[in-house]
Amino acid sequence: MGARRRRWPSTRWTSSARRSASRVPGCSGSTPEAPPPPASLAAHERASVCSQRLTPERGLEHELSDPIAAARADGRTLLTEVESKQLLHDAGITVTQARLATSADEAVAAAEEFGYPTVLKVVSGDIAHKSDVGGVELGLGDGDAVRAAYDRIMAAVKAAEPDAHVGGVSVQQMADPGVEVIIGMTTDPQFGPVLAFGLGGIMVEVLKDVAFRIVPLEPRDAGQIVREIKGYPVLEGVRGQPGADIDALEAMILEVSAFAEAHPEIAELDLNPVFARPDGAIAVDARVVLAEA
């Protein structure tokens, strides 16, 4: 069974890509038919400053080799959440680290190492919306809770998606919440990698409030793409809610742009959601799709 993909708003994609192309010297104003946008799909260090761009000279090829090689060896283009987060973490992008557990005992051991509260998520390339099938358990406070949650996930997924291949669960420490945003990338056949930014979670599907830029982005582009969405006032803080760390968001956008530029073997990338908080930004779910070999 193939992985089912959650689509970006196609009308916004086409018109926004056209506007982005018009800003790039040498690009015509015409826009080809857009490819399927990235599947959607979520480290505790502060995002690095904008000037710290990722390049091959910083050792990314060596760091990325294992998860990509494993996927290629399996004949897969879709990386698991655990593999995707490993790539991003090794590249310096702030994510919640995750570990694959194939049994309740392994899940408890990983949770004890990460610390509580813990999150469990089903790992399956056949399941696009994990929470819709009972594949996510949040706020698990001890080993007994983790063990029971593992069993619930396996039973729920088997009942909802009996034909899905399940590789286990992803174990990760629960992150402090924030405004949910999405940072994504897809590859356009004419323009190459295109980065997208918008409100995350289900809001990207409901509000269709997404902005686009062609990779590579410069600091000015990162500032513009964040402020271009209609939901930007939410990031500034509304009705007494604290604002998000905009500098950290812009830094993450530039890191993702540089990551995509340095690695053309990655066709699609989706960080959704990213929690934008007053003290930084962290991706709590991630999805990477490789180009066909």
C-alpha cells in the first residue's frame, strides 16, 4: 500500500510560485504545472543564527548517509519520522529527537532515557494521518503509561488500517506547545526546490494561508515569507498570548533552505507542526521524501 499524501492548496501553490519566480533574475513569469506539493504531514538547542548556512563543507554528506542509504537499500523513497528527524538533527535543525521502538519494552527504555512526559507515534509509511487512526499518544508520565499506550496504538492501528505495514512506534519527549506553523519544501520541474511557510497543523488545509519562495533563500526572504501570511498577527501575539520568537523562525527557514539546496536527492520535506514559542522554535513532526534513484 502506498503512502497517502496530504496536499498543499493547489491554487495558492501555482499563483504564489509564479510570484516567487518573477522575483528571481533570469526566471520567466510563466509557471509550469506544479508537482504534487510536499506530504504533510512534527533537539532542544536554539536555532542557529541566520548566517550559519549549511554547506557540504560542514559535513552534511557524511551525516546524512546512513538513513538515506537505509531507505535506498529497502527500495524506499519515503523516510520514517525517526529517519527524517535524524537527518534534520544532524544538520543542525531543531527537532524533537525520536527513537524507533518495536516493542513495549523498547518504548519504555527509550522513554526512560528521554524523560517524561513522553509521546508515542505509530511509524508506518502507509498512514498519513497518525492521529486519525489512534496512532498518537501524548503526555505519558511513566513506564506503565508508555506500555499501555504502545498496546493501544497497535490495537487501534490494526483495527483502522489492517493492511498497513507498521514498523513500530516513534518515542520522543513531549515538547512545550506554541503557535503551530509549517515549513515545507517541494521540487518544481522548472524552478527546482521551492520552500513554503504557513500556519501549521490542520490550519494549512483549512485556511490555505501559505507563502512560497524559491530556494536558496536569503535573510531578507525569510523575513518576508514569515510576514506575508495573513496569520502573521498570531505569531506576534494576540489576546494576551505571547508572541513567537520570529528570529528563531527565520533562522529555521534559512536552515531548511540551505539543507534543501545542499541535498538535491531530497525531493520533498515537511516539518508540520513546528512549535513557534517565545523562546525559540522546534519541529515536532517531520517527513522527508527522496527523489527517485
